[in-house]
Amino acid sequence: MDVDSVDTEPATQSSATTVDDTAFGVVPKRSGDPSETCMPLVASSLWAPGRSPHFSPKLPPPCASSSRALPMWLDSDGEGDDSSKPRTTYRSQVVTATPSVLKYYFIQPGPIKNPPRIPIDVRNPRPCKHLSGGKYMTYIALTETRSLGGISPTLRGRLVRQILFHKSLPALKGGAPRTPQSDALVAQSIPSDGNDCLKSSQWTSAERERLDDALVGYARWEVNFAKKTIKSTRCKGLTVNEDEICSACRNTVDENRQFPLLEKGRSRSYPHQAELSTCPYLHPDAPYIPPIPPSRRSVSQ
């Protein structure tokens, strides 16, 4: 039966009729009140499966009687049985949350399918030319150093007194003075291959060899007088630098410290000032060594 064809005439109906009318969406009339009319409801077929969930059915107009109240679940306010009930509202607010502990730990990345290759220097190494040229010719020609370059006189004097302990050499400046008791208690015998001479020119070859073996570990450069070159003791013989001078030989000379050395030599008025600008500067803590005049070279070393 269609909803529009439901009979709404005021008549007394049985309970069975009332149940049938309710099933078809019609509000039954109150018994004993013939003046009250009814209002048809939405049939249950409007919510049949397959309907769109956004489908809003249209209710028929209310009954003619204006004094009749709608059912409590269809009141005018749409709030159910109590329209004066206070509403509960919720307000959202963003607060500062505690950061995760994962931000303080390093997460190991996963395996890479194609890892990048380490760059390899494919340049062919070439032989090192060492330090040579007119800039170093004056130093090579005037110095007596061959394989023990870069050793200060203080270090040399300390090693001489340690290796050649049987010689009665004077104490170094700034060193601990000798006590008379130590000389009396310790008897220093002269070895068979040595002597007690103080001048280095009178030392035996065995004494010179023992001293050179001790000094070679402290040397920083070597002078090749035949090839007119200065070689670092850390030079490996090969280099990939464009100027064909290895980094070890290049670090032997500090270009920025040559001018202070030259000014230092001028202020002290040392002879052979031209030699000061050509001597390689090796270590910032090394003491200043003035060139030896030719008249004194026969006495020293």
C-alpha cells in the first residue's frame, strides 16, 4: 500500500488496524477523540537498502488541528524531550608535547644499493727533485752539514756529553752544575778506540761514528753537495705534486719566516747576511744559528 493512499478518516479502529497503520507509517488516532486527526509518518521503505545516505525524505504537513503537539522525538527544537537542557561544547587547544626520545639517538641508515666509490688519485707519481736552484746555492756552498741538518748546537752538545762521557767537557749553559762528589765517586775510563781530546778535529773515527749514529735520528734534512740539493729526511722519493717536490721537502722551508730571520740578522749585524735568506727554516722552536765565519771554521766541529 502506498503511503499517500492511507485512509486518515476519523473512525474507530481496532487494535489490529492500529498495528497495521503503524507499520505503514501512520500515527493512530486516540480512541474517544474524533476531532483529532493524524499525521502520516515516513514509511520504513524510505530507508530501504540501496538508498543514498544523503537522501532526506520530505514529511507531509501536520494535521489540521493546531493544538496537537508533535511526538517528543520530533519536536520543533530538534533536541529530543528536553529543549532546555544545557549543551556541552568542546574546545580544542594545541599544547606543547614531550618530544620523542628518538631525536636524541642516531638512526643507522639502511644499506645502500649503489654506495659511492671512494675517489682515488690516479695521477702517476714522479721522482722528487728536492730543494735546488739559485735560492739554495749559497747555503749549499757555505754549510758543512751533509747528513745531519737541522740539529741545534744545544742538542749536539748534550748528545756529545752523553755519548763521549769520558771526555772532560765543560758544562752547558743552563745545565745542572757538576758536584765534586760525583767526579770523585765515578771513575771514567777512556775506551781503547777513543781519547780524551776536547777538540772535535782530534777525535777518533770510532768516536765520530758513535756520535753520528746518535745524531742521525734527530736530523731533519740532508745536503747533497754533488747534486746541489737539499733533501728532507722524511722524503720518500716520489710525489704527485705539479712542481715535482714532495710535501716533506716543501715543509722544510717556511717561506713566511725568511724575512723575519733576515731582519733578525740585520739587527744583530751578523756577517754573511746573504746566507740568512737562503738557509731553510725548519722548526719554529729551533734557536737562531748565525753563520760561522771562515776564520773560525777550522776550530769548530
